[in-house]
Amino acid sequence: MKKILIICAAAALTGCGIYKPYTRPEVNTAGLYGTAETADTTTLGDIRWQEMFTDPQLQALIALALENNTDLQSAGWRVKEAEATLKSARLAYLPSFNFAPQGSMSSFDWATPGKTYSIPVTASWQIDIFNGLTNAKRKSKALYLQSKEYEQAVKTQLISGIANLYYTLLMLDGQYEVTEQTAGKWRESVRTMRALKEAGIHVCIDSNGGVWNPAVEELLGLADLILLDVKQADPERHLALTGRDNARTLRTAAWLEEHGKPFWLRYVLVPGYSDAEADIRTLGGRLGGYRQIERVELLPYHTLGVHKYEAMGKEYKLSDVRENTPEQLDRAAALLR
């Protein structure tokens, strides 16, 4: 009877466990994500960085960084450490053996020594009754996968950072080249202006005053008359209309007034953007006291430049704006008088 109780207790302990086996619940996903299909299943994450960035110089820079970056090297060692921990957790399921051979020699009264040998061998095997080994293996596997993802994240961040800086430098190089070309054209314009003045030719410049540099200042100083185009006197509404502020335009007007350069003020009436009574009064408040303004022209809005946007493949954001009516033009002129 005692033997039967021991066997039953052992069987009960063997089947004991703390955690219930996971059972996946039934989930019906039919129609959950729609029926859209695509022939190309390749995503950006499936593309190797060598295929994404084909510039040889950029590829060389990325390869050099991947080889020498200390953060990536540290992440790689973390992966190896986690991999070793996972292997150790898996080996815990196997039995362990201890083999420790020993030998000794003894002699009494100078007699022939006697030799004694012993070869003890022990074996042990831990039974995972309470899922201790299983949980340890799961934890090690989770840490290993986490370290792999961390290494990939460090690698992705490193590659993207290098590519971003590389293309930013290329963009800046392009901007510098355009700036050099623009400066060369300004210098040529100054030489042309001087030649015209020496020939006694009256020179007039039509500009919105949006660019200011020493060459522009010299050109304005040589000109006899400036046609200054003002799109909007209010800075915030000017930004909404043109995408940039009007600080340089107003600065140009102030410079002309300060240096005694006569100019014509040309104001474009864009319905809904610059033709309100508040817009006209703001214009008068800012520039109404300038003595160098010889003439004020109210320019009606037109759509003659729409084809330029179409040729460049750009969106014309004022496509819903209609041309001014005669009443609108008369009302704006009356406000400026």
C-alpha cells in the first residue's frame, strides 16, 4: 500500500504546473482588411540598403560607418551574448555528466608501492516540473530577439543618418552653385547698368524688392526710376498669398525713400487676398507718407501666367480666383485717394 501511495504522489507531481497551456482564440478576419490586392508585394523594409542607395560614394561611406561605428559593434556583441545565453538555456534540458578519474600510490616500509585507481562517473537530469527551464529558455529567446531588433534599429538609424547628411550636402552644393551663378548675373547687370548710364540712357528697374544684397543696392543706386511691385502690405497676408514675408520688399521701399530714389508703387488687386478695405488701408498706412513715390498703379489680377505653372507641372493655387470687376477697381482707387 505504501508503494502505491509513493507512485501516485510522483505521478501527481509530474503533472503539476503553474501555467496553463496557451490556446489561441478563434478570430474571424474575413473582410476585416478589405479586398484590395496588389501585384507588387515588396515593401521598403525588404529592400537592401545597397539597392536603395546606388550612389557609389554614398555606399562607400555607409560601408565604412557600418564597419567602424562603436554603437553598432556594441549591439553586435549584445546579440552574441544573448545567443550564448539562449544556447545555455537549451542545453539545460540535457542530462549533465561528471567524470573525475583519480589515482594514488602508497608504500609501507619501502615496500613496493601499491597503486589505486578510481573512476567515478555521475549523471543528473533535472525534470522541468514547474516550467522553470522552459520559462528560462523563453526569457533567453525573448532577450535574443530583442537584441537582434536593437541591432537592426541601430543599423537603420546609422544608414539613414548618413544618407540624410549626404543628400543634404549635395543639396547645399547645388544651392551654392546656383548662388554663384546668380551673383555672376548680378555683377554682369551692374556692368550693363553702368554702360547704359555712361551712354546717357534712362534706366528703369521693375522689381518686387524680394532680393537684397550689395549688388542689388548698387543697381538701385544707378537706376533713374524703380517700379516697385507690392503684393500685400500686411506681412501675414503676404505670406498666405506668396509663401514668403514682405520684409525685404518693405525694406527696399524704405531704402528708396531714404536715398531719394523716385519710384512707382504698383499694387496687385487679388480678389480675396489683397483687395479688402483693410488691405488697402494697411498699404496706405505703411507707405502713404513716402515722398519719393511719384505714382501709384493698381494692377488688376489676371490669369495670363497660368500656362507657366502648367508647363512646369506645378499647381496653380489661385485657380479659383476670378478677375476683378470694374467696381472693385474703382473702390480700391477711391480708398487710396
